[in-house]
Amino acid sequence: MMKKEQRQNQSRSIRSLSLKGCSILTTQGLESVLLSWRELDRLRVVSCNNIKDSEITAELVTLFSLLKELKWQPDSRSMLSASLAGTGIGQKGSRSLRWN
């Protein structure tokens, strides 16, 4: 019985999450999702205006560092997105942030 339950849990793991235009999702809500879905290895956050760079916690930064791929453009004023300007990272047809 235990093996069957473990197999079912493994088949339901979420590895990639793309969020675009999620206007009601907050930074705290995103952190809660990442803490719950530890197997997540790819995250894309675009135009989610209630997610603020200024509210990013040290724990959330640690969770980001565990991802293999991160695309971060929660809003047009994102400091992280602005700091990546000119690097080619995060632009259409370009590389995304990747960690090994």
C-alpha cells in the first residue's frame, strides 16, 4: 500500500510554474507556494503587480537560488529586471537565469 501511495505522490509533482498577470498573487503568497512545492525547478513570474522586489525575504532568495531556471518580471518597475537590462537575460529569445 505504501509503495502505491508514494508512486501517486511522485507522479503529481509540479516541476515548472509560469505566472503571468496574476494580479491578486502577493509576494507572501508566492513564497508560500514555493515552500509547498519544493520539487519546483523552473519559475516564471511576469506582470504580477502585487509581487514586489522590496518584499522579497532572505528565505525567498534562498528558494530562488535552488531553481534551475527563473524568469523574473513581476512588474515594469522590478529592480531585478532593471538590473538585468543589457545582459540579454530575460528577453524574448534569450537566456533565462539558470543555476546548476
